[in-house]
Amino acid sequence: MGLVHATADIVPSKQELVEAWLPSRPWAGGATQVKVLSGYRFDDPEGEVGVETIVWQTPDGVLLQVPLTYRAAPLAGAGEHLISTMEHTVLGPRWVYDGCADPVWAAAIASTILTGGTQAEVVIERDGELVALPARLPVRGSGSADAVVPEVRSVDSLSDDGPVTVVTAGPVAIHLARVVGTPLPGDATLSGSAKGQDLGVLAALTLG
């Protein structure tokens, strides 16, 4: 379950930090301005890392998928994948990473795909009570609840030079459609829709 701090200020904003980062990404097609289409979250079982994927739309209608992880301290060995730091008025300083390089994201998406899971529930505090928000971008894995999920402790390699990012994390290989709509190989998949639009397969997974 993800708690949204509706009254918090974030500096820089997510849009500002992503727009500053996108020109360095070969899959972004030179985009420097984007707007949010939608997004989905996963839970960190330890409750320490925020795991959010945002789908951005460029002015010419291309959809770009950007997983982000938010941490209270730097992730060891992941300096090249740090997008920015931000100041959150409730949570304090946060280190924002390309989620594809974060083992917490890799473990969460692998589990969701293999078990037929969905996005995390998101709640907001209102008048002292937690109120569930409707899913903005419902996603679902193609697996089954009784599936065996291998343990993912690290991201071992990351290939990010095309419209599909390939992440090797222990026994799994995750293919993420950076450019939404790009065909993906894989034995199991994560699909989603937003604002009445079928986004198709957003990520696929193979077991080593």
C-alpha cells in the first residue's frame, strides 16, 4: 500500500527531474518536454523504498515508460543511475533512481508478473482516515498466484540503448518497453491500460 502525502511539496518536481534526465536517454528520441499520462506503483515489502512507474507523453504522442525508485539514502553501486535528489517536505531528502537499476523494483515487477499480481493500492489521508484512490493505470501480470518466485537481490546488468531496456537480475531477465507499444520477448508479461487506452504489454520476463 502506498501513502500519498497530498499536502507535501517536492523540489524539484518529478516532471522537472525527468525532463532534465530524458535528453541523455537514447530511447527518449530527444524529448525535452513531456506530460504525465498515468502511472502505477509497487510495494516494497520492507516499506523503505518508493517504487513508482510513470508513463509520460511527448508532444508528438509517443508514450515513454519511466520506473522511478525513491530512497532515503544512496543506493550503493548505482551512482550512474541516479536521476536526481529531491527534497520532500514530509519525508525529507530523497535519492531518485532509474528504477531499472534498483533491485527493489526488479523484485517487485518480477513477483507481480509471475504471480498474476496487480499494482499496489494507493491511499491518501483525509480527515484522519486513509482513503483508497482508484488505480490510475491498472496493470496485471500474466502468471498465477501459486507460482514460485525466485529471489532477486541485485541488478546484474542493464542494457538501455534502445526502445526496450533489458535488466538481468539474478535468475530473471526483464524486458521493459521504454517506448510503450514496442514488441517484447518473454514467457510472462505485465499489461496495462490508462484513460480507456489499452497500452498492451508494458514488460515481459524470462527465467534463466
